[in-house]
Amino acid sequence: MIRHHHEKHLVQRIGWLRAAVLGANDGILSTASLIVGVASAESNRSMVLLTGIAGLVAGAMSMGAGEYVSVSSQSDTENADRTRELAELKEDPESERRELAAIYRTRGVDAETALKVADQLMAHDAIGAHMRDELGIHEAMVARPIQAALTSAASFAVGAILPVLSVLVFPENRLAVAITAVSLVLLAILGALGARTGGASIVRGVTRVVFWGALAMGASAGVGGLFGAHV
């Protein structure tokens, strides 16, 4: 009895992981920076809250639309390559056979075996073999625009809602400082989770998101304070 062994590799997570981490990170950072900037201008709580909610809605829609357009372009390119390969397989299958065998030879397979492998793979799934081995397009890496858009928009909203809710919790005169601190903690947690899920260094993941987050919110606070002092 043949048992199929299925291994789960980190690369299989790259599609949704990229969109989720980018969306949540941007949701926290952009919304918190917006709130901190407005709060630094000494606006009242209701104005800060309205600004945060507007940023959440606009950001989620923007992230979803942007991700859809971006990944759709990638999908269009993959489909164009697939169409071209199908045409080449139909017009000159022998040339495509030799081309596939040549790829295997460059990987260390002898000429005779390379041709046998090419024959067997093309008999099983010719277009799949060429997409994978000639173009480097694997099933785990295939562009999925709707999945990416929904993941990005939802993760942005989840990330953004936390700074927005913080506006309701902290004293009005301490909003800028409190939301900056809360957001940096959230970014650190997100960086650690993203690094762990992707199999990368947790310290490096946390350090970079906290550094750039602090820089962005510091700049926003500076601009808000500058303009608030002159209003």
C-alpha cells in the first residue's frame, strides 16, 4: 500500500502571510500615526476618534483595492505565460521536450535520464512541468487576487481598530503618548508573530517594525504639534 507523505513548508504560507502581515502592520502604523498626529495638534477626543475611524475605513478599502490590482497584474502575467507555453507545446512539442530535458541536465541529470524524465512528466502534465521547471511558477506561489485583497483589507481593519479603540480608553490629554506606546507594543507582537510564522528571526522582525513604527509616529507627532501650535 502506497502512503502519500504530505509536508507543509513555510513557502506555502507566503501568499496569505505577506498580505496579512502587510495589512495588519499598515493598519496599526498608518492609523496610529494619523491619530497621534491629530492628537498632537490638541484636537478633542471626538475629532481624534473620527479621524481614526475614517483612516480605518479608507485604509482598508485602499489596501484591498491596491492588493487586488497588484496581484491581478501578477496573475495576468502568469496566465499569459501559460497561454504562450500551451501554444508552444501544441506547435512544437519536440522542441519543448528537449528544452525541458536541457533544464534537468543543468541540474545534474545525465542526458538519457533527463529525456526520460521530460517524457514522463510531459505525459503526465506537460503544461504543469513547463510552468514549474521552465518558468518557476509553483502552485504554492500562484497569484490569487481575491484572496490577497480580502486578507489585506481584513488584516488592515483588525490592525487599525486597536489604535482607534485606544482613543476611548486613555485620557484626552495623554492620547498621543499612550497610543504611541500601545501601537509600538502591538507592532512588536505583530513582528514576532510574522517572523515566527515565516520561520525568520523574531528579534530581527520585532526590531525593524518597532524602529520604523517609532519613526513614523514620531514624525506625525512632530507635524501635528507644529501645526497645532499655529492654529
